[in-house]
Amino acid sequence: MTTFDQELTGRYVAAGGDRPDLDARRVARPVFVRDTIRTLYNADKKFGIDPADNGSLAELVDAAEEHLEHIANDVSQRSVMASPTTGGDTT
């Protein structure tokens, strides 16, 4: 089980979960969830489990993608609104 935990932790880190920036971590979580659920769904299909039986997994992938899009938009809007000033007049 430790190897599986290490692999999941590695995927989370690869998604940006270990970055000090809060926005990067906010994006990393839904990326990790989306990719994990998609992996489960694709594995089920590969091993012959009827995709119709996996409707809930497909819905979870869709929900994770929607959540990721929402978080990414929120993060990008906040970074635009909080862009650093130049410290002086630019005109």
C-alpha cells in the first residue's frame, strides 16, 4: 500500500500540490482529482467493465473538470486584479 500512497503523493506534487503559492495548490487539487478519477474510469473501460456501469465515474470526471475550470478562472481573475504596481506613474 505504501507504493500506491507514494504514487498518489507523487501525482499530487506533480500537479503542483507542494508549491507554496496558495493559488497553485488550489488548482493542483482539482487537477489531481480529475486525473485520478479519469484513470479509474479508463482502467475500467480497458478491463472490459461496461462504461454504462461507470456513469457515476464519468459524471465525477465532468464535475472535476467543471470545478477545475471554475478554480482556474477564479485564480486568473484574482491574479489580474492583484497585479503588482510599477511603483509610479506610467503616463
